[in-house]
Amino acid sequence: MNEFTPGPWWVGRSGASPLNDDIYFAEGSGHNQRIATCTYNYLSDVEIEANARLIAAAPEMLEALKAMVDAEYDGPDLDVGAFRLRLRAARAAIAKAHGQEVAK
């Protein structure tokens, strides 16, 4: 059973304060739901935003890690093409956490 809120998640500003970054996801009906809020607590705006990006990348990072671990069980019959797709997903999740464009 998956107890996590499904991704994708993204970072947005609530507008309440320039020192808040909210993490959202889109549910099936298209409504945006707040997952978490990263707020000012003696942190810089840069650090608050970086923390929010890291949280927002969590669903993709979890899926990429699970796929990489599953690849271990492929053993000597490892499909190199499938492994590269898993590696690309992992790199995309890392890029999202760092606020970088995802290479296609």
C-alpha cells in the first residue's frame, strides 16, 4: 500500500510571505493541494527554496531509487537500455532537486 501523496510535486509561493515556499501536487480533479511549507527559520531565501525543491523532487527520487534497486536483481541478464532509462530518471530527479532543467 502506498501511503505517500502521489507526485508530481512542485514548488510555489503562497503569497502570504516572500519567506515561504509551498510544495504542491495536482490531484486527479486538477485542484492543487499543499503538501508542505518551508518557512523562514533563520534561513536565507536561497536555502528555503532549495529545501522546498528537494522535498518536491521526493516522489521522482523514490521511484528512481526503486528502479535502480530493482535493476540489481536483473543480474547478468541486465538490459543495458532499460538500465540507462533508470539512470536517466535518477538524473532527472536530481536535476529537479537542484532546480535545473532536465536533460531530454
